[in-house]
Amino acid sequence: MSDKRFLQRGFNKQLAHLVEECGEVLAAAGKLQRWGAQSVNPLLPREQQETNIHWLKRELADLSEAIARLNATIKKDRL
């Protein structure tokens, strides 16, 4: 998730952020499919490891927030 202090306003910037979050969800989903839900990245230090299913859930939450922000902008700007 991007730091909220640095999120840019406006439809185009929020759309770009939504696309980025979609890519992160796809990466997490692809890794989960290849290696399984309980697999972790063995190259990361132990304290930074998370299971693929937790990574996917985290990315889905980020995507939901990006969708909500874009929807709010669409509604506010009546696009």
C-alpha cells in the first residue's frame, strides 16, 4: 500500500494507482497458484516472510481502497 501522505489526487493519478494495485494482486495470485497458499519467499529474512495467501489478502485490501478512492473521485467530479 502506498503511504497515504503521498497519494496524488485527480482521476488520472488515481486510475494509474488502481492499475498498479491490480498488477500487485495479479502477481500475488500468480505466485499463490504456482507455489500454493502456505508457501513463503525463502529469500526474504524470516521476519519479513508472509504466506502467499496473506500476501494476496493484503493486496486485495489495497486494491479495494484504490477502487473506493477512484469511485469517490468519479462521483465527486461527476465523470
